[in-house]
Amino acid sequence: IVQKLHNRLEAEGVTPMKALGEEFDPNIHEALMKEESDEYESGMIIEVMQEGYWIGEKVLRPALVRVAA
């Protein structure tokens, strides 16, 4: 059932965002926390708390993320 749902959403143009390791963009991401990190530069996404989705080129749901300070 889950695979059918994913296939149907993909057929309608809904795709997941690739946020991990990307630079934070407040237009498509929502920051839940900001914390120090030795692995990532300031402003980079260090964890995706909830996946975001696109529908075509528009944001369907922003990704909820943790951002490096």
C-alpha cells in the first residue's frame, strides 16, 4: 500500500526534498533548532526532522530541519 501511495504521488508530480547537507533556505525549509557543529559550516542543514515535499517547482510542505550555528 505504501509503495502504491508513493507511486501515485510521484505520478502527480510530488517529490521529496533533498535537504541534508544543503544550505538553509527559509523559503523552503523551516528551522526547528540551531546548534554548534564541527562537521558542518554555519547555515548548513545537519538533520532533517520531517521530510519536505515539492509539487512541480512549488513547495508542498517545507522540510523541518536542524541548522548548524
